[in-house]
Amino acid sequence: MSKQRSSALGRAWSAWMSVPLWLQIFVGMVLGIVAGVSLGEQAVLLKPIGTLFVNTIKMLIVPLVFCSLIVGVTSMEDTAKMGRIGFKSFGFYLCTTAIAISLGLGVGYIIQPGAGVPLMQHEEVVQTAKEAPSVMQTLIDIVPTNPVAALASGQILQVIVFAVALGIALVLIGDHGKPAVKVFESLAEAMYKLTDMVMKLAPYGVFGLMAWVAGAYGIDMLWPLIKVIIAVYLGCALHILGFYSLVLSLFAKLNPLQFFKGISNAMAVAFTTSSSAGTLPASMKCASEYLGVNKKISSFVLPLGTTINMDGTALYQGVTALFVAQAFGIDLTWVDYLTIILTATLASIGTAGVPGAGLVMLTLVLSTVGLPLEGVALIAGIDRILDMARTVVNVSGDLVATTVIAKSEDELDEDHYNADMEQSMVIAQQNAESDMETKPL
Ligand code: ASP
């Protein structure tokens, strides 16, 4: 009898483990809310499960950021070789990311998703607005006088600056840097694996934290989360339809409508997979088959973008950082805003193009400005829904950059760009055939 029960439990467990992680987290959130509402104040007993999860995330931040940033920067070895195009892409990517996060902050400021979530009344998360340091001091402080101390005390901005500088130096010393790069690549892989392992705990951590929050505040908690979803989707739509259209028509004198038609397949793949790395083959195909970008450009600019360009992720971090600040009643100073822009822009270099990576990087942005990491767990329950939208922006941003840079390098076939879908396919076919003919066997 008990054997039967244990095998039924085993089956239930393996069925649960085969559910995709995002769905497990979502279930954790829903069950947490149900438990919180039914247990009321008692639900605070479940909070330690959430705290344990938050602590394991904190454990990841410094080594993950340090290693993945170095790998991100050193992966641009080709950039040095390709000089001008690399420089253009890097500049373009950083500027658009900074604009995306500013837009996210703007939308978050207007929609106020965290307003009316009085979490700051809870004794453990009372925070007082910090005394604003002067801008000069903030700028001076981003360079660590002792990088080891910065790593040990978790001074994220300083860690980022040191990691980027070290990455550049490793690229500049060429072959001498290779062994160290290998070590960092292997450590970064290990950190990705560890992140994977920690994220498996997310459903339970989210359950504990949501139970605590719902127990203390009831289901009124849900409306702000819906507002976060609205704010992120609105920001993403504005960035794609407004900003990217403007960039395409102003800088490249191209019709944005043709562009969006050409990349619709890649957008659909990005939305459903939530992975820009996974969407790369579809993006490559769109760039050469529908947009008329020369493969020489797309095969360099697109993989680089997939690694370092995350406009959607940055935008989402802007909205969610504001949500957390509002929910915990913390007033941000404008130095904090600038710090968020700077951190999220640099952090996007180290964000992997896989589902959920932005959530881990959000912990980095929050801790830089001293916002409570409990906020990450609140967002985690709805993160997949947000991930779908931000990945579409990430992928579209890479394709905008590729198209604009191709145009500036005279590597864009405008007849192909302006052709309708069927004509495009014919031109792509002809190009492929002529490639075969010109390639020596
Ligand atoms: N899923 C995103 C991407 O692949 C990264 C993120 O989680 O923000 O682009």
C-alpha cells in the first residue's frame, strides 16, 4: 500500500519536473497567493523559503557578472579585427540600450505600477531614501581603487567597470590573453550552470514570498503585477514601433513597414522561444532573405548583437526597478536613475540570450541602487510573460542595427529590401545560386 503511494508520489514528482520551469514558477506564484490569502498573517511562516531563494540568487551576482562580462567583452575579438564595423555596432548597441532603459523608466514613472503596494510598511523592508551622493562622487566611485575589495563587498558598478577593462586588456594582449580568457569562459559556463540550478528553486522561493506578500496584503497585490505587464508591453511597443521606425527612416532612409514585414518570422520565433540566441538562425535568414543585407555584415553584426545587445531586457529592468522602488516606498534620486541607466546598459553586455537571463540581471540592477531583492521574486511569477515581449525587442534591435550598418557600408540591396515577400524569395534564391557559382570548389 505504502509502496503504491510512494510510486504514485514518484510519478507525480516526475510529472511536475517535466513541466517547463516558467510554468512551475507561475504555479508557485498562484499557489503562494492562495496560501497567503487563506493563511493571512500566519503566511509569514512561509517567508523563510523565499528568503533562502533570495540568498541563493545573491550568491550568484558577483561571480556571474564578473565572468560573463569578461566573456562578453573578449568575444568581441573579431570586433578589433573588423575595426570600423565593430566600433559602429558597439556604439549603436550601447546607445539604443541606454535609450531603451530610459524609455522603461519613463513608462514606469508614468504608469506607476508599484504605487499602492504598501510593502514599505512591513518591518523588514523599511528603507529610507538614501542621501544622494554628488554626481561627481558617483562618477569617481565607479573606478575601484581595489578591485578585490569591490568584488568582496559587492560594489556592482565597480565590478562591471573592472571586468570591462580587464576584458579589453585581455583582447589587446592577443595570444597572451588566451589562457585567461579560457579560464573565464569555463567559469562563466559554470556560473550559467549554477544559475540554472538556482533557478530550479524559483518556484518554491516564489511560493514562499508570494504567500507572505498575499498574506499581509491580500489579493490587491495582483493589480500592480498586471500594471507591470501593461507597462512593459507598452514600453516594448513604443520602442519597436516608435524608436526603431525613427532610426530606420532617419539614419537609413528606409521604409520601416518593409522592415517589420521582413522580420516578422524572427519576431514570432523570439516571442515564442524567449531566447534571442535561439532566434539567431531565424534572424540571419530574415536579414539576408527579406531585408537584403549582405551576409558579410549580418554574420558579424547579428551574433555580436545577440551577445551584447539587449534593448528589451534593459527596458524591462527600467520598468521593474521602478516598480520595486515604488512598491517598497523608496524614493529614487536622479543619481539613482543615472546609475540604473549605466548599470543596465553595461549589464546587457553580460546578459545571455536565453530565457530568464534578464531576471537574474535584474538583481544586479536592484542591488546597485540598494533596492530590496525581494522585488525579484514578485516579478519572477510573471517573468515569462515579460520575457516574451523583451526578447522580441532584443531581436528587433539586433536586426535594426544590422540593417542600418549595412546601409551605411553600402552592403544593403535596397531593391531586395523593398521587394514584397515573394519577390524577396526569388532574389534570395538567385543570390544563393550565384554564390554557388562564384565559390571555388
Ligand atoms: N530572454 C532574453 C533574450 O533571450 C534575455 C532576457 O531574459 O532578458 O534575449
